[in-house]
Amino acid sequence: MSTPSPPPKKSLGQHFLHERAYIERIVQAVDPKPGDRVVEIGPGQGAITLPLLRRHGALTVVEFDRDLVGPLAAMAEGVGELAIVHRDVLQVDFTALAAGTPVRLVGNLPYNISSPILFHALDHAAVIRDMVFMLQKEVVDRMAAAPGSKVYGRLSVMLQAYCQVQPLFVVPPGAFRPPPKVDSAVVRLVPRDPATVGIDDRVRFAEVVRAAFGQRRKTLRNALDGVCGPAQFEAAGVAASARAEQIEVAAFIRLANAPA
């Protein structure tokens, strides 16, 4: 007899997926193959967990809510090998978890900490083969936005610098319990080969991008005052009179790499 799962907790931003058609599309998007090391973030009540486990036979999940750990373990009995990491995902060392085998991340990310999770994953991109995440549609729109778009910003540049961003499909509110007030979307992130990223100093790059978008209405000359000087703009071939949302990812990389 399985242990019943507790109801969603608003404080943790929990919205549990229940619509079978969308669950199947997510599993198809992951399409695990023998030998893959699959890690699910925020399994919740196991909507994606169990189909993945049936398909793949082995799965690691990272769950913060202690009330969900027991029910998850119980429902996995006889289905497959489920390893449960009961921790805040932001404290999980994916590099250590990979143990030399590239990991594939999947998950319905909590709306309230989706961006921090994405940035945490970027820190471990070298050991991540790909990521299939469900997030608020507006977040996915920002992730995939091109220069000139109103939603092109820090998240767009940081993710696109390190990953290929591929929006897959939209998931309506009715597919969840409780229904969120916004549409969701599933996106695939594929980390780029580190040799092709071209960023000399990750900390410096993050600093430049953060400062550039910190004051969006200002020109780069003003927004990056004290961060980048005229010589760096000239070396990078970037117009200091432009605004951050007009600058492509490659230009931000050149600007961050330009010698002081």
C-alpha cells in the first residue's frame, strides 16, 4: 500500500503536474537511453518520476520537502532503483553527483527559485549533458529571447553564452494542481562545448552582464562605468552609446574578455 502524498505547499511554490499527455511529452523529450545518468529536480508527487523510472529503471531525485520523501520511496518500490537526495537543490554539488558520468537534468522547477536553480546548474555545466525543465512561460521566453526583444536580459545572455536554448512546448495552467495563474513551458538546455564558449573569466563575464542590465535605460557607457572603460569598448567593437538589450551575446563575451 503506497503512502499518500501531502498536498502542494504554497510556501515552496509547488504546482504538481497531473495531465498525462504533458507528462508523456516531457518523458519523450528526455528520451533516456541505457547508461544515461538522469537526475530529477523537485519530483513532487512523482508525476514525471514514475514514468521516467518505468522507462529507464534508475533515477536520482533531489527533493527538499521532507514530507514527500517517504511517499516517493514507497511509490518507487517494484518500479525501479530510485535514489533520493533530500536537500535544497541549490546546495547539491552536481559535479560530485555526476561522479565522472555526465548527468541529464529534468524537472518541473519551483516558480519561486527557478532562476537561482538555472544559475546553479550553469556552475556545473561541464558535467551536464542536457537539461529538460518546465518553468513559467515568461521565464522560458526570457531565456530564449534575442537582442532587441523587450524580454532580452541578463538571464538570456548568461544562459545563451553557455547553452543552446530550445523552447519545446507550452503547458496550460489546467495541467497542474493547483493551477498556476500563468502558462508554463518546457525548454531544453544543451551546454556548449567549453572549448567553444570563449569566456576567459566566468566571474568577470557575469559581472559585466549583471552591471549592463542592472540599469537597462542607461547606455552601456554609464551602466558599466567603473566596470569597462573606453579602451575595452573599442577593443571589443561594442558601441558605448548602445543599451544592453541591443547587444548580442558574443559582444558581451568580447567586452568581458577585453584587457583593461
